[in-house]
Amino acid sequence: MIRSEYLNSIFGLEGKVAVVIGGTGVLCGTMAEALAAAGAETILVGRSEEKAKERLKTIHAAGGKAYFEQVDVNSKASIEQLLASVLEKSGKVDILVNGAGINSPTPIFDIEEDEFDSILKTNLKAVLFASQVFGKYLVDRNDGGSIINIGSMSGVIPLSRVFTYSATKAAVHNLSKNLAREWAEQGVRVNTIVPGFFPAEQNKKVLNPERVASIMGHTPANRFGEPDELVGATLLLASDASSFMNGAEIVVDGGYASMTI
């Protein structure tokens, strides 16, 4: 018989410290709330403290521990300062969520170099920088750790109208598997959550009635995902319940990837 004490011991995050890059956004903000509710001291990382205030208020009202750190994800020096600040305030880091992301609906022939570089920096380079900085800390500590990268269904099945975004997310999937292979012996796990269509901020600019109808026609669940539907995958990958999962991709898409005709 599996007892509740056992489930709490492998899914609970008491005594853990979680850093959520992109934690001021819709999806990663919800993930941050879940990590805090499971017992982790949670750091919401983003550009805007104002955007973090309501999320922090919700976490604190529920008895969770959390605070905000401002960072430029495109600067490795800024991410190094983030790690130093968290270590000073919290003493350690056990979990990293890489969730910063931007998107654009620019047609492929019209994509300018500046736009391409901007999306590449935020969606891929920032993941690399954070993985280098926090990964080195976790590897050197040699006491395990979980890095959760946020991929995308468009990185698995190419999606029209978001060409640069799709390319960067496909690269994140590949990067995650490479890091998982590199750091497995040190107990550092790197896995990817692969959302389907969720009401994230970067999606709104590419959603019109025609596109929504197309998406629904390709999604067996016939609806968008809700942010809290990423909570289960988040807590699984953050906790000891996934201690033998490394390089995995957990798809949360309402059946989108299973649909053909």
C-alpha cells in the first residue's frame, strides 16, 4: 500500500529553493505558485517587479515563501548576479525553470535580422546562459538538482506564422537533451515541458478567429489549455518523484500532437 507520507516525501518540495525565470508571466507564474504551494521557497525572475506583485501576494496569502529578482535574461553577467543574489538570500538553489520567451507572427520573407536575433537571444541564448550558470553550480555542488526548460509543441511539429519561435524552441529541446546527457552522473536532471496551445501572452498576437478555429480543429480536447494544467508536470519534474527522468519531454497539449486527420 502506498501511504500519503511516501507521496509527500517524493512530491513535496519542503526545504527546496526554486528559481523561475519568466515567473512574472502567465504560465510560469502559475508554475511558480505551484512550486511555492508544494513547499519550495520560490524566486520569481523577470524584468518587471510590478508584474510580480500580484503573484507574490497570492503566494504569501497561501503561506508560501517567495520573492522577486530582476534580471536581463540576455546577459550572462546578469544571470550570474541572479545566482549570487539567490545564494545570499536563500542559501542554495535546487530547481531552475527556464521559461522566458517571446514570439512574432512575421512572415518568413519579412523576418529582419534584428527581430530574428531578439527572439533567438531570449528563447535560446537565455536558456543556455541560465543553464551554464545554474548548471555549473548544481554540478559543482554534486547534490542533485532539477532544471526544467519550457519547450513548445511548435518545436516538435513546425507551426506556421511563428517561424523563428518554432526554430528556437526546437533548439531548446535539443539543448535540453544534450545537457541531460552531460550532467546525469552528477545527479542534475534536465527535462522539458512541452505545452500545446495555452493563453500565454506571446500567443495573443498571432491568434485571430481563423487561426483559433484551425487550432481547435487540430486539438482533440477542442479547447485551449489552462495555466494550472501545467502544474502536474511541473511538480513531477521538480520533485524526487522523477528521480530517474532525464532528457524527457512531457507533452501537455490536449492531444494536439496525436491529431492527423
